[in-house]
Amino acid sequence: MGDAKMKDNIKTIKIGNRRVTLLAASLILALCLAIGGTVAYLLTRSAMVTNTFVPGNVDVEFDNSTGEVIFKGNVDAYVRVTVTGNWAKDDHVHPHTPDWSMTMTEDWEPKTQGDITVFYYKHTVHPGDPFPRLKLFTVEPHLEGQGQTPPQAGYVFTYEVGAQSIQTEPQQALTDANWAYVPQD
């Protein structure tokens, strides 16, 4: 009689495993149908969206006739310039560098970096500003002291302006570019 009871228990366990398996399969099927229905609904009801990226542009140029730096960017930026004076004749620059000075407008902060003076614009430049022209000189450069006369006939004093700009963000870019002055406006 003991063997018959044991066989009944084994049948019950086998039947119980089938019920658990059937229940688990039913739950998984219901879950798949719910997820599939939600995804199908969202795909048919969602409008198409175009994601457009515009790269930042911080172009600047220098106008020799007006002494102005012209900002042509489309993002907030900082601007700096270097000014180099030389004796030149045609395309030849004389190795003797003249002593000269220049009167700058008060909107520029001079910072010496090595043997070069870099002029930093004291304000953030915004692309929507009505006048993106930054006045650099108030007067033409003038020669002072020794070296003010041309070293040879035909040489004239010339200056070159190198203008640079950089986006205001990310801050790490300023460090990487050795940007020595940041406006506080």
C-alpha cells in the first residue's frame, strides 16, 4: 500500500509542474502582448521629429581701414588679438624690428605672454549684437625713439593684426587654448 501512495504523490508533483509551466507561459505571453501593443500605439501616434545640429562658428577678421575686429560668429565668444609692427618693402620684412607703440581703446586688456602682448576684448561678444565691430585702435600706430626711421630706402612701417576668438563654453577649451583673460560680464 505504501507504494501506491508514493505513486499518487509523484503524479501530483508532475501535474503541479505542468500547471506552473502553463501559468508562467501565459504570463510571459500576456506581457509580450502588452509591450507590443504599447510600442505599436506609440509608433502610430508619434510625430516625426528632425534633430538638427548647427556647429558653433566664432569667425573674426580685421578691417585695416577702420582698425576694427569684425565678429562673424553664431555663438557667444571671447576675442583676442596680437599686433606686430615691422619695416616692410613689397613682400620683404626687414629683420630690424622698430620700436613702436599704439593707443588702444579701453575695451581691450593687454596681457604679456612670453615676448608677445596679447590684447583681450573685455566683454563677451554675442552673435545678435547690433554692432559686432570691436574698435581696436583710437589712433594709427606711431613710432617712438630709436628705430623710428626706415633701415633702408623704400621701407615703410606696417603692422599685422592676428585676431582669434573662442566659444565661451566649455570652460576647458579656454584652458586648452591658453586663454589668459576671461571677461566678467
